[in-house]
Amino acid sequence: MNAYFFRGLWFKSMLVGGLLAVLLAVPAAQADIYKYVDKHGRVYLTDKPKHSGYKRLVKTWKGWQEPSYDTSRFKQNQRRFADLITEAAEQYVLPDSLVHAVVTAESAYDPNALSSAGALGLMQLMPATAKRFGVSDRKNPRANVYAGTRYLKQLLGMFDNDVRLALAAYNAGENAVIKYDNQIPPYPETQNYVRKVLKYYRQYREQGIQVAGN
């Protein structure tokens, strides 16, 4: 490899890094960031994608990267369970955008999702929660979503319709929120969870349920 090749690589990395720095300087509330790699390997970053070849990046503690889940399957399952989520939300008088936000954060619409703590299904029901709401098969999408939505409704009633506290309780348990004087518990996982769900909730309310999967 000659010096021109290495200078070319250096220039490409500097160009991409510079573009990313400019985009990151834009307030997060204004736009998402999308990435496109053309057939020559050139990387394009923008907040205004021009075609479907662009992939939406997500922000992690390591920086901006592509979602770890299969985006095509995410979109398919999002459409597949949209009517079910709307039905459950209407049953318990909740915004369907809020239920979608919880499902997105909990399982990315994977009905077989299993957490290391033993939570299972679209709304990641723990065994005790499933038992409380009479769910015998946590993998059953209808039973899972209806029980999770009902639980979320109860938590909102318990915490005076404070969505932040209800979400914190959904993640850490209502006793954890009560223990900390009706505040979000100081657990990094729970605090990140609340922020993430609220972000999805805002996106779904403003732009529709396809936003987080784009």
C-alpha cells in the first residue's frame, strides 16, 4: 500500500468525523441522524434523508450507531401488532403512542424477547406481574400486551398520571418509586429507560408509529 492510499483513508475518516461533529452540534430535538454508504464505500450523514437507503442512527454511550435490532423485522412486527396495541390502549384509555413507546423500549416488537432478569414478551412481563394479571402464557402477544397495558394504566393511577413515575415503576417496580419518595429511583438503568421511552413517546405522538423503526 502506498502513501496515497493511506492519505486517502485519513482524508475519508476526517471527512466523516467532521460531518458527524457538525451534525452532533445540532440540538437533538431538531432532527435524527441518518447514514448512507454508497457503492464506492463513501459515507454520507444527514438529518434529511433523500431516499430509503439511509439508515437511522441511535445514540448510545459510545456515540451514534446503527440499531442492534433487525430494522426490517422491527417494522414488520410493528405493523403486525399495531392493531393489537391500539385495541389494548383503547380498552384501558391510554394513548396508543405511549404503549407503542413501551413496547419499542422493552422488546423492539419481538414477542419472544427474553431479558436476563426473566421478563418475557412484547411488554416484558415478569412472572409475578403475569400472575397478577392472570397471564399463563407470557409469549402470547394479546395476553402480554393487554396485561402490560393494564399494569401501565394502574401505575399511572397510582402516581397521579405522572408518566415519568409510571414508567419508572414499570421498569423498577412501584415499591422502588415509593421508596424514593415518589421520585425516579437513582438507578442508571431506570433513569435511562424513562428517558428512552419518553423519547419514543414524543416521536410517535408527533410523527406516527413508524419513526423509531426508520
